[in-house]
Amino acid sequence: MKSPIERMLGGVFRIGRYRAWWVVILWLLCAGFGVYYSLDIPFRGAFLDLLPRNDPLIDEYKENEKYSGDAVGLLFELLGEDPQLDDVSEVLADREARLVQSAEDVAALLRGNEEFIEVIYLQEIPASIPDQYVQLFNLDDEQLGRIEDSVELARSAIGGGSFGLFTEDMLSSEYASVGSLDKVYELISDQFNRALLSGQLSLGESSLGGNPLEDQLGLIISLNDGVLQTLDGLDHLPTVTGAVNDLSGIFNPESTEALRRPQPFITPNRMMLFMVIKPRSPSQDGVEYSQLVTTMVEEGIEASGVRTRGIRVRQTGTYAFNTATTAAVNKDMLRTTIISSIGVFVIFIIAFGSFFYSIIAVIPLLVSVILTMAWAKFAVGGFNLVTTFLPALVLGLGIDYAIHIISRYAEERGKGHSLNRSLKTAIVNKGKASLFAAITTSLVFVGLLTSRSRALFEMGAITSVGVMLAFLTTLFLLPSLITLAHYLFRIRRKEGIIGRAPRMTGFFQLITGRARAIFVIILILTFFVTFQAARTSFEFSSTDLIPRVESQEVAEILQESFTSRTPGVGSVFTFYASTGEELNEAVAKLSDYEQQWAEFGLPPIIEAVESPLDDLPVNLTEQQKILNALDISAYIAQLDILSASLAGQSNVLAQTRTVLAQFSFLQFAASANGEVGVGIQGNHIMRQLRDIQDVVGRTDVAEASEHLDALRAALTALDVNLQQVRDLPPAEDLLREVLLAYPEALRSRYLTSDGRFVIQARVSREIFDGDNMDSFNRFAASFSDDYFGMPLVVQQLEDYMKRDFYLSTGIAILLILVIVWGSLRGWMRALLAAAPLVLGYIWMLGGMRLMAMDFNFLSITISPLLIGVGVDNGIHILHRTMEEARLRREGAIERGVGATAISVIVTSLTTMLVFASLLVARTPGLRMLGASALLGIGFALLFSLLFLPAALKVEGGKRV
């Protein structure tokens, strides 16, 4: 008694055989409607379309992405120039003139287009930025270096260093208040005389100037050190004066009119210029709008003729990126579909030697691809970056059913059976095996509907239905086309398909003859391969999902040439600061590695900290603190004392001689009375006084006075100018105004649309080790409640990847075991059919490990895919072997495998061809998917032809 499936397939045969014209017309109408419906099928090239929906962390990531600049960027580059010739002013001026003129020509055309509301290539300095800061922003590196040196020199000098008569411990003493040096030493001499006459220098309880003797002597030593340091530095007075004048000029610019003139966004060597174009609508309005904007900009560039002047102009930004990625995706899809179609056709001809039946096999295939594209538009709104290769995949999987049916039909015709009997046998017998194979493959992709990722969900939704459409289209159209072909060409054609089953049977007799050896060797090798397979891991990388396009290269050039930030995408945490104080605190905390380890146990995983402060010409905050701390009036007072001292040069010499004589007496008395410490101090003071006499005696008083007057005047002017600096707002408060002068494409890296500063901390891969992620989160939360990290998304997505992988694989295995068990009517048969799949899967993982490939966001789909495709081979081989065993048990394994081998080889090769076409895709993830699929399907095919017949022989064929 026939089963319900056999009766259903018999009905399909009768419809196709006796209603052939109606079937062909109906499917052609469906294909025509599918073509019409799919003409404007959307291709979504946005990375965000691939991520899970309704996930708080992913939603936060999408929210942070909104802060990226949404504009068109144009990079003008001079060609044929030597970028090293950047020190000749005439060359630089000529380069700048050429770039500016070219930019103005393009800008003039684009400003006339109503679609663009802003075209900027000049930076205008806001009026709210003080002139002093404007001066700083227009200095080159050499000038900035000189200013920093001047600040340091003036700080050390004015702060009580090189030219301070009285050191810090002297300022509170009476010596610092008596005036010139001759008065100071006169006071010391008087103190000595009073102490001597009053007996204060007596043995034991000696004192000087009302203080213990040794303390007072130490104070005099400090005084002499300051005097010597000041006198030795007189020759360097002009240098300090120059530094002070430089500072004074910067903080009191004579005219900033020229400095406030708009400047182009241009590199220092004048080789590149940057322009920003703001369209009327955001890029989120769709790919079509991005394409419109990109085309309009390109037309403006061409109309300007700048490319004929030796200048290259390239676009970047979200509009150009969306346009380029969509074009790349479309090209990948077209390329893979063409390669697959031609390859499938050629493989079919080579395998069966019939051009005619190759055409018949491809027609249902093309119809199924059209219907799959229509379904994709209806079900999920088109294709995304991941699902673009699915039409080619459906093509590769769909041809399997035609190959098996035509192969069986040709076999029956080769036995001399009639068209009617041969076609019915092929439809009923092979149709049954193909039905179960199609259901298993479809159910595998149904498992992807449980994925959190939108990309994998859409892949499951499209492919699960696409596979069944391919099977149904082949099942109905193939008998109709064969019937009509015989009706139309019965006189002009001679039917013929090459049959290779007898030769394949001999090969499998050789395999079964060595079944035990092959069985054991494969299992032993698989045991060792398993160790490599177990080390395959999961790794998410957003760059795997995006094709590499020119706009990315241009963006990296801009980032490297027009900002101080290092280009490239990495593991980055982004912090937001509302005020300059928060900005400074965040940068300080992120840079303090010792505190991170001491308080949070966080190892040094932060590789770089990037903030808006990095792009200031100098550290304005630090410079402000230093300059505000300068006590210029006190230093001017010391200069007055020094001037008066030099004016009384003879008096200074006379007083030092007197003091020198007194300390000679002190040293003698101390030695006589055993006061070793006092004797040593007295000896030291005597050496100092002799040095002072020597320096004062040879000083050119007129020249020194002139230098002192010049420095005094410079300091007086600087003190007046610094009053303006002291009244300036903090540099961090002005930083926001500075950044607002940048084009949005550059500004968005430093400042959000709502005015918050952006700080980025680039971390190493070690953040994913152990508890480092938790430690970093505790550390970040200690100083900021407004931060976000791509590593958090990566970790979440890797968790989702593992979940999707295990869940979809588990569902696929469960469903396939149930279907295969129902199809083959026995668990042992089901396990034998799945054996090549299991072995192929393990060897695929081992091969991936040896090739340093890990599972990524796309390649995890190879798991359910390989399960679906790999088990098909076992189903077809077992079905045919069971059929042969019912006719004659002896040699059933060899005949069954041999009769199915060519079909299995061809179907596997066509599927492998589809994935091989992905190796030339622009998207890295698709290339990795193609490589892993080739490994998996290739190994599954190998074990279907070697291990499965050997296992059937070892098992003894009792279950077949």
C-alpha cells in the first residue's frame, strides 16, 4: 500500500505530465509577478540593521551612533607633488592657492544647489574667543615650542629661581627688608659687633641677631647663596628679557585682524584640503537619498573641472559610505549569482553530458530565485549586508533537487523504460528523498528565527521559505518541461544523458572491501582533529560585516591628517563630560594607571586616552595656572634691590671686607673653644664672601644696569598684560567655542550635538580576560555616569552569538533527527545518515583552527547550514541503498551508493561553488563564511563517499 507521501508525489507527477502547459504558464506568471514586484527591492547596507532589536545595550549603542557627523566630506589632494618639500614658503603658498581655488570652484557650484544648506572649507574663529587664544591657535609647532620654553624660563626666574636675591627661607628675615646688599652686610656687621660687646658670642650659649648662633649662620649662608646665584646669572638677563617679551607679545597681540581671517582646513604641507557639505535631510532618510546626494556632489566636482588640474577629490561621510556599501553589496550579490548560475550550468553539463537537460534544470532554478527575492521583499523588506548572498545560495541548494530527479530519470531511461514510467519513478522515488532533504534544510533555517540578531533572523526567514520554493518549483516544473520538450522536440532531438553509475559501483566495491580499515582510520584521525576543533572560539568584529569602501579610507586619512587622533576602529570606551572640569577629571583618571590598579585591581589595559584637549595648540590650562601664579611685582622689587646694590658697588665691597674680617675672628674663637660646627659654618661664609667680592668686583655695572632696566620694563609690561589673562575664562570653557568652529565631520569626534565633550579610552583585548570588564566598569563608574563602551556591545554580541549558535544548532539537530528518523524509519539509519555530517563538522572546525579562523557573526550560520546540506547526502544514499536492498540485498550498498554518488557529488559541488563565489566578496565576514562552508561541505562530501559506505558495510547492512 502506498504511503500518503507517495500518493501525493504521484499526483504531482500527473499534474506535471498531463497539465504541462498549465503548470508552465502558471509558474511563468508567478515569475513575471515576482520580477515586477522585486524591481525596486531594497538593499540595506547599514551595520545597525544587523544588530538585535529591543536590547537596551544595543539601543544605547545606536543612540551613541547618532552623535557621529552626518555630512558629506570632500578631500582635495594634490597629485604629482613632493610632500617632503614643505619648508619653502613659495611652494607652500602655491599649493594652498591651488587647493583653495579648487575648493571655491566646487563650493560655488554646490551652493547653487538647493539640496545643500551649507558648504564649508574655511574655519572662522568665533568672536567669543579672546585675542590671546586666537594668537595661540595660529602658531606653528616651532613657535609653540619657543613659547613653552619662555614660560618655563620665566616661571623659574620670576618664581624665585635664577634671579632671586632672597630665597624662600630668607623672605621673612630682617635681611630681606633693609634694601641693597651693602645695607644687608652692614646690618650683619652691626649684629656681630653687638653680640661681641654684649657677650652673646661667649662659649656655650652663643647667639647672633637674637637667634641661636648656628641658626643665624645658616640664614647668612642662604643669603650668600642667593646673592651668588643672582650675580652669576647677570649674563643671562637678556635671555630672560626676551622670554618675557615673547610672552607679553602673545598675551597682548597688537592686531588679530589678520589672525581672525578665515583659514582653510588644510594640512601643514599644503597637500590636502578638507571641505564639509551639509545636505538638507539626514542620511537616515534612506539609501536612495544618500545616492542622490552623492551623485549631486560628484556632478558638481566634475562640472568644476578641478580633476583636470592635478587634484584628486574624494568623498567620505555617511552619505558616501551608504552609497558605496550598497553598491558593493549589490555588486557582490550580482557577482555571486552570476558565478553560481554559470558554474551550476557548467558542472551539470560536465557531470551528465547534456546541454539540453542542463537548460531544463536551470529554468526552475531561476524561477525559484525570482520568487525568493519577491518573498524577501515581502517578508523582511529586502536584503541586508548578510543576506545578499541568499539568492545564490537558494540557487545552489535548489539545483540539488533537479540533479537528483534528472539523474534518476536518465537512469530509468537508460534501462529502456518509457518516458511515462521513467518520469514517474524519478518523481515518486527521488521526489520522496528530495522532499525530506528540502524539509530538513528548511527546518534548519527555521531554527535561525530564534536568533537575537536581526541579520540571522532575516536569513532564516528568507532561506527557509526559499528552499521550499526551490523544491516545489523543481517538483512541478521539471516533469512539465520534460514532457513539453519531448512533445516539441521528439523528432529533432535524440535524448541522451551520460550514465556513470556502473563505473562508480566498481569504485565503491573497492571501498567496501576495505571497510573496516577505512572506518577505523577515519575515526582515529577524527579523534585527533577533535582537539583542534575544540579550540575554535567566537569573536565578534563589526569590520567583518562591512565591505571595505573608499569612503572609509578617506575618513582614516582625514582623521590622521586633520586631527591628532589615531585612525582605526578598536575596543573603545567613550566618556562624555558636560564641563571643562569634568573633562579634565576624566582624562586624569583614565591616565592614572597606578590608581586603577591600586583601587580597582585593573591592569594597564588602557592603551591610549584621546580627548579634545589633545587638539589644543598648547596646554592652555596648565599655562594659565603657571602664568597666574607668577609674582611679578615681588620680582620687580628684587630687581630694584639688585640695581641699588650694583649702584653702590664700592660700598658692597667695603662691607663684605668688614664682615669677612669679623668671621675670621669668629672662626678662630670657635676653633679655640672646640665649637666645630660654628667653625665649619664660619669657614663656609668666608669662602662665600670672597666669591661675592670677586664677582662684584669684576661686574660691569653700566651694562648690568642696562640689562636690569630692560628686564624691569619687560616685566612691568607683562604684568599689565597678564591681568587680562587672569580675567579670562578657563581654557576648558572656551574649548567648546573653539570646537564649534570646526566642521561637523571633524567636530563630532570631540563634541556631541548637545554640547558634551567626548573622551575616548582605547583598550586592549585583555579587557575580555577574567574580571577585567567588571573591574573597568567599576573604575569608570567611580568618576562618570555618562559613558559607553564598544567592548560592552562586543561582549553582549559574542554572548548572543554563542546563544544563537548553540540554540540554532540544537534545534537543527533535533529537527533533522526527527525528520531523518521518520524518513528512514529507524534510529540506526538516521545515525548512519548523519555520520558524514558529524565527521565533516568536526573536520571543518579543525580546519578553521589550523587556518586561524574563529566563528564570527556570519560564519556561525555555517553550523545549521552544514547540518542541513550535509545530511541531505546521507538521506539520498540511504534511500537508494534501501531501495536496492528491496530488489536484491547482495551488493545493495555498492549499487545504492554508486547510483547516487554522481548526484551527491554534483549537488555538493554546486553548493560549494556558491560559497566559493563568496571568496571574492567585498565583505570580510562573507569571505570567512565562504571559506568555512567550503571546508564543511567538502569534508561532508568526502565522508559521504568514504565513511558512509564503509560504515554500512561494517554494520552489515542489517538495518538497510
